[in-house]
Amino acid sequence: MKKTLFLAVIAILAASAANAQKYFTREGKVSFFSDAPMEKIEALNTKATSVWDTESGKIEFAILIKAFQFEKALMQEHFNENYMESDKYPKATFKGQVVDMKKLNLSKDGEYPVTVKGELDMHGVTKSIEAPGKIIVKGGAVKATSSFEAAVADYNIEIPSVVREKIAKTVRIDVDVDYAELKKQ
């Protein structure tokens, strides 16, 4: 009897693990925009990596700081060397959860508003964040978007007084990810 119960429990766990669906990308887009009176600063990174487990709602991102591209090479150099210190802090990460997974039906086309909560680690500082997002399902394809603001000072990013007025105290971060189903091999 115990052996039969044990085998039944194992079969149920294996079946639920087989139904668990994960999505993945290595080409997520993350951009930021700083709108200050003297100068607008924006950059785009198209190499964000993300994994999303749709059963648990857990979601993770890893972003190489040096992969941000700027319109002006000098801005990119200053961003990496003076502000983000990307040799010392080479990546930013987010580990969190889509908190309202019950609202989603990934087998049905539609736009689903969600909330994402988690920990953003950037420049050696980890902060809790909560951001609105949207999951878009169209023709079986799954896309996720979000936009939120982060205060530069919250992540110990120092802005020299000479350019302090050129750089906004908060930056808008936009996330745009086209996910692919992660296939088990």
C-alpha cells in the first residue's frame, strides 16, 4: 500500500512538473530615459536575458551594463566608467514574481495587465520594487512589457556636481521582451 501511494505521489509530481511552462529570451529589450532640462539621455540594451516560470510566476532578468548603446559614444563611455562603474558592477539583475498569474490565460490571445514585484540589484545595491506590466498573447507568441522609474541615488550612483543639472534624479526604465517557450531536451 505504501509503495503504491508513493508511486502515485511521484507520478502526480512528475505530471505537474511536465505541465510547468517556462519562457525564455536572450534578446530582451531594456531601455532607460533621463529627461533633464539641459539634456535628454537614453540608451538601449537588446541583450537582456530572462526566464519566466508561468506555473509559479517567478521571473528573472540579467542585463549586462556594457551592452547599453547610446547615441553618443562619449555618453556611453561616461555611463560605463563614471556612473555605473561597469567593470566593478558588470550586470544588473531582477528576481521577482508576476503576482497575479491567475489573471493570465496564455492559450488565449489578449492583453493582460499584471504587477511584478521583486528585487532589483544594480550598482551593488538591491532594492525592492513593484511595477505594472502587461503580458500580450497573440497567435501563441508571448510578450511582456513594463515601465517604471528608479531614483539614481537609491542605487548609490553618484553624479558629479558639474553635470548634476544635466541628469535627472530619476530615470524611466522600459522593458520589452518577446518570450519563446523553453523546451526541455
